[in-house]
Amino acid sequence: MENARDIFAIAGPTASGKTALAVELALHLGDAEIINFDSVQVYDKIEIATAKPTIEEMKGVPHHLIGYIDPSVNCTAADWARDAYEKIHDIESRGKTVILVGGTGFYLRTLRQPLFEGPSTDPEIRNRLLELKEEKGAEHLHGILARVDAKAADAIPPADFIRTTRALEVYFQTGRKISEVRVERGPAPEFSSRIKLVVLDPPRELLYERINVRAALHFEKGLVDEVRALLADGISESSSALGAHGYRRVCEYLRGERSLESAVEKTQQNVRNYAKRQITWFKKENPELWLTGFGDATETQAELFKWLSGHRSSAT
């Protein structure tokens, strides 16, 4: 489909104010709709620790791909990318501008350059890998990957359990190395070159303070009860939905493996470490604009709008 419109992607670490910035950009443009690319916000019933925008925070701007996947289903990057592809075409067919917002860099990269069609998750293999991770740590699984697919292991940080697990699943289910089948990518979609990446990178100390406060608040708002209800509904602890940082630690607390205080502190540490990895990831994605403030700050929003004005002038 011929369309000269830019697609804006607002990215950055957790708690950096991405949603607020995306909403203000949408209001500034006047004709935009937002597509989520956060891998936890896609799940229904996973609410408290996901930072899903409220109706008030959306400010009347249409949002898509939030809370639309059952938590018993493992939503992969390829699954999300297919859904996002359809949404982009739908939004643009109605003459609207697309704004992508989220912190899952792998989702965005997969949208820009589609992955190979990998096998569906085998619950038995997934559960066994999760058990090994709980017994011996994510680094142990990474060591297994290094033995069966050294090239893939070199490209994945030892602590990245999700990507390590997926690489091992592909190997054990198909007998093929993910580093070899990755080259079997489909063609980049037409709109890939129109995606303009804007990344938030607020002061690290202030970001960590926000993360600590927000994580503690999630527990105060009933995160433990939410996890209890999900488990009672039959959602597996090994599901991707319950693999998010706070949910993972609550499961450990409910199993009696750590105290509630420890669960809070470990969640804060995990999220701080995750935020650091997110910043490193997006630096490698060649963003068009790097913003060193929080997305909910008027100064940061003004800087984005100033860049946008110059960007559009240079494009004409």
C-alpha cells in the first residue's frame, strides 16, 4: 500500500514515561492511533504490574494490542508482529498515523524484519527448561545453548532467559539451530523504512527511583492476590504471562521460596537490570531521536515536537 506517512515508535526503558509521550504525540498530530509493543501488556488479566494505560491516561486516543491475548497462550514476537502488521494497515487505510509504543525491542525488530516461522511452544519442553532455570539459573540454560548452538549463544546475553529458552525450544523441537534458521526471514514490510524510532533515556538514578517506587506500589495494590487468582484459574507458572519480573517473584513467594520483602526487593533489582538492558538494546537500533528526559515531562514533549517540526520541514 502506497503511503508516505511516517510511523513513529516511542521506545525506552520501563518507567520512562513512554505512554505519556506517545499520547501527547498523538494529540499533537491530531489523527493518530497507538499500537502497543510491550510483551506483557498484550495479555488479558495481567494487570497490576504491567503499567497498562488507564482510560484517563489514553485521553481519548485509540490504543491497540493491549490485553487481547489469553494468559494461557504464549504470544511470540512473530505472533505480535503479524497482529501489528494488520493493525498498521487498518489504521493507515483509514488515513490515520500510526504510533508504536513499548519497551520490548525484539517485538519492534521483528516487525521491521520478520522472523522465520518457528515451531509452536511444546509445553513439556518449556516446563522442563523452566525447571532447570529455577534449579540452576538462566546461565546454566545459556551454557546448554552454547554447546548446541554456539553462534546463537554468542548473540544472547547469559541472563536473557526468554531468548535462550526460545533458541533451545527450536533446537529440541526441530533439531535445527536457530542461528541457521534465522536467515530464513521473510521480506521487510513496505512500511519498515517509514518507522522513525524515538528513544527515552532519562537520568539513570531518577529512573531507578521510579522503578523502585512503582514496583513496591504494585505489591501494595494487590499483586499477590492477582497472581493467586491467575494460578487458581489454571494459568501455569511457566507461562509467558507469568514470566514478567514481579509475577515471577510472587510465584516464588507463594511457593515459600522467599519472603514477601525479598520478593519486592528482587523485583526492584530485576526491573532495574531490565531497564539497563533495554537502553543498551535501543542504542543499537539507530534511533532518529534520543531524548534524555522522562516522557511525561513537558520539556521532553516540547523537544519531541521541535524535532518533529524540523523533521517534517526537511522531508518536504
